Amino acid sequence: MHIVSAYDEDLKYLAGRVAAMGGMAERMIENSISALVHNDVPKAQKVIADDEALDEAQREIDDRALSVIARRQPLADDLREIIGSIRISSDLERVGDLGKNIAKRAVAVAMARQPVKFFRGLQSLSELAAAQLKDVLDVYASRDVESLRSVRDRDYEIDAVYTSLFRELLTYMMEDPRNITPCTHLLFCAKNIERMGDHATNIAETIYYVVTAEQLPAERPKQDRSHDVTVEAGD
Amino acid sequence: MSEADRNASSAGPLAPYLARLGEARWVVATAAVAVFAVAFFSPAPWWLIAAAVLAIVAVAALLPRRSRQSRRREAQAQAMLGPVERLSAERLAAAVPDPLILFDQSGRIAHANRPAQTAFGAVQAGVDVRLRFRSPEMQELVRALLVGNVRPSGVDYAERVPVERHYHVNASSVGSGTGLFVLVFKDQSELRRVDRMRADFIANASHELRTPLASISGFVETLRGPARDDPKARDRFLDIMNDQTARMARLIDDLLSLSRLEMKSFIGPDERVDICLLVRGVIDSLTQLAREAGVEIVSDIPEGPIEVPGNRDELIQVFENLLENACKYGQSGKKVEIAVTRDADDQKGGAEITVRDFGPGIPDEHIPRITERFYRVDVEESRAQKGTGLGLAIVKHILSRHNARLTIRSVVGEGAAFTVHLPGV
């Protein structure tokens, strides 16, 4: 609480805008994947158009945050909160860009009907990334940072599924050269989803820092390394 | 009656006057100071000043604070208040079976009833409702409410973690002038899933059923044509056809049981299940199958009950699927181990159940994906073992409904271990 209640209003407004951006980004992930899987070109075009709103929201948050810093000279918690909202909004904006890219590829892939098996892995990968982003943004509301500790484990899981998907798509390309075009697009889509997961992890780190003023502790030593596969074909 | 009057009425005959005086203390004090100030500069006699002060105090004490009209209005309103209106919003919310969230004019959550806590995790009071429900439609709905135009129709809201759910959300303000608003979530997951099930069935099942169907119709043709008079070939073909129809039946069974699971509305597990007893039961029911496969089941289950919240039938299916898989795909290892332990990491008394086989193991690149629907490490092997590609998908779905985790460890050539971590609370 501050003596000047308008200051509280400023901070609350920023948090509200960040959450709204999060909602838009979550929606873009969902819609872009569904457009890709269901061959839905109009939906893909809507995603591409929606990205503009996300960019606009980020610019607005930047402006507001700067003006709050200039007017209120925030310290400690408040300063972290404001810097945090700038960083989170830029991560969310990137998630939106990646979603837009998937939507663009969906239009290209939709040129011909592709077999269902191409999309199955992609769908489950996107579910993981969306779940990761949702959980992280829920913590932004609840401030229950303890649950962020599992974020890194789940990022590994996303990476592992991505690597496996990479192999699978390569085998389809080797089976039939006609698969190369759609599978290359899908490969980029998979990479985009994997990066969305990375942004969600970044946001988790930012939130942890905002709330505790400490860095999210490095991953605990895990006995289970089986998820951490590397392939020479991967990156 | 105002609060002060009500308190006073029980305290004594003088109390209401004192209370009124108390309420008017600032006005009385200011008036007294003013009178003294005037007296100081004018030659009025002292008794006049005293009389003026006394008059002010007497008027303040005797006259009611509000006009007769306003008192009458309040009395009427009080008389109109039925027992319903006096119920607190909180108690009313507790009686509603649907998730319900109350929030105030600034958007902060004032109260979330129990179904809401179950559905959306811990929804703390004081958190801005727009931070928790971020979808653009919800943002717009809350914004419209707060600026005062209540839309009669609600919006749709979907929650995908841990289990996909769809809600129709209705919003309205509570009473008039309370400054509270309410969101009521109506679960519509079932309707949505019926739609999706149809689409899924066409996409997945038709694809999976095509292969056995094609093989059956191929054999029918052969039996009508070249193999018409060959009793040996006929028997063999009929056997194969029998296998294929059995496979289609299994596939449909599995698909239906997966859809049934997905259709259920999301309610956290309510009963407590003794895992030790449950696993012993599963082992008993699969002994026959293990014997046929030439596999020995070695169990390490402690005596005492380890109770976790869960749905008995669903958990039985989890361990049946895991144990059956271990017997089938780890057949070459001749042995399957199943161990139940208390989860050491979990202070709330969770359980860990490990099913380990000593078969060929699972290559690393497949591990993250074997719980996907229809994902098969080795298509031929899976077909030979009568797998449907759905067993682990069912396991994963049930476990996510239980907030449980599945970890898979495997070394190629040495076998695979599936560990289920069931939380204690």
C-alpha cells in the first residue's frame, strides 16, 4: 500500500495489462495450432491479424512502465514489479510472434491435405507448452512462487518431445520426398513451440525474481536423466 | 435504527441521548468554541453564554440525527428485507454446486466457493480476477461489468490444465449497491467433448480400423476365390480374421474407455484408496496372463495401508495397463517387479509405485512420447502383442486427473521402469 493511492492504481493497471497480454498470447498458441491441425485458413489469418493487438499492448505497457518510473521513483519491490512487467510483456510479445509464424505456415501447409500422423506429436508438444505458459501466468496472479520450481523440469520435457518429433519428421521426409515441404514447415512449427516453452520459463524466472528478489534456484540434481536425450540430427 | 441507537437501547434510559451526543461531538464542540469566541469579544453576561452552550448540547442530545422521512424509509426497507436478503453472499455461494466467484468494484476476488477452488486451484481472495481469468472474452466481460453495463449473455471459457474443461460463464452484479459482482461457471465440458469425440473418432479410429478391415476383406476374397477348397488354408485364414476382429474390438473398447474418461466432468478424487490392497488385487487378476506369457511377477508391497485420494476403478486400470504392458513387452526378461513405497519427498504421505520389466527397454528418443495416443515404439511388435496404442494414453489421462506424475526410466537392453507418484493430498 502506498500513501498515494494512484500509485497503487498504476501498479495494478500494469499487472492487469500483462495478464491481458498473457490471455491473448495463450489464445494465439491455441488458435495457431488448431488452424494448423485442422487446415483452417481463416483461423490462421485471424491469428496473424491478432498479433498486432499484442504488439500494441506491449508498447503500451512499456510507455506506462516508463512513466510510472519517471513520476513515482519506485524502489525495491515496486521497481522489481515494474521492470518485471516490462520483461514479461516482451516475452509474451515474442510468444505472439511465434504463434503468428505458425499461423503463416499453417496457410502454407493447408495447400494439400496432410496425413493425421504428421500432426499428432505437434499437438501434444503444443499442449505441453500451453500448459507451461498457463501455469506460469497463474502464478503471476497467485504469487505462489514455490510451484515455479518444477518449471525447469517441464522445460526439459518439452525439449525432449521436440527432439523426438524432430526425428519423426525426418523419417517422414526420408520415406517420401513429397513430404519434405510440409514436414519442413512442421519442423519450424515444432521449433517455434519449443521456443514458446523457453519464453514461459523466462517469465517464470522473472516472476520468481519479482516476488523474492532472488534468482530461481538452479535445477535440483535429478536422478532421472532419461528425458534429456540428444540426437546428432538435432541441434 | 442506526447502529449506535441499537446498542444504546439495551444499555439504559440515558444511553440513546449520550450516543446522539457522541455522534454530534464535533458539531457541538465547534459550536461551543464559536459561542465562547463571540462571548469573549462582546459584553454579554456569563449566564447567557452558559445558556447558549446548554441549549446547543440539549438540542444535539434530544433531536434525532435524521429526518422523520429518512427514518421511515429505512424502517420500510428493513421490513421488506426477507430472510433471503439477510443471507451472507458467502453462505449462499457455498450452497451453489457450480464454481462461483465474487469480486468487488476494483476487480479483487472477495470470495470463491469450494467448487471454484476445486476447479481453478487455490483462488485467493484479494487477487485481481482478471489476472486469473485471462482470456480476451473474460477480460472484456469483467471490464463491461465494472464500468456498469451488464451484458445479459455470458461468455465461454476453457481451462485446459490439468484436464480440459469448458465453461459457460454468466456474470452479474449482486443486489444493488453492494459493490459486489459474481461470476458463475456452468460446466459444459460434456457437450463440447461429445463434439470433439466425434471428430477424434473419425480422425483416429477410422485410420486405425482401416488396416484390420482391409486384411479381413482381403482374406474373405481369398476364401471365396483361390482358397475355396483348401481346408488347411481356410482354417489359417479364419484364425487370422478372428485375431483381426478381436483387435478391432479391443481398439473400440480402448477408445470408448478413453472417451468416457475424457467425458467425465472434472471432480477431484474424493474417496481414499489403499494402494497396497489395490495393487495386490491387480496382481491377482493378471497372474493368469503373466503365466501364459511365461513371466513371473515379483511384488514388494508393505503391510500397512498407504492411503491416497483416488478413484478406485481408474487406479486399477492404471496398474493393470502398466503391468500388462510390462508382461507383454518385457516378456523376454522373464520377470516383472512391482514395488509400492511411501513417497519420501512428499511430506503429505504420497505413494510411489514402480513397475519394472527386464525386456529390451525403450530407446531414449521414444520415452517422452510413448504416452501419446497411437504412438508406438515398434508398430509390428505392438500389433503382435495386441496393443492398441492407447494403453499409456489412458494411464496418462487418469494420472493427470489424480494430479499424479509418471516417470519412465529405461536402459536399452536392460528393461524399463514406470514409476507412478501419487500425491497424498
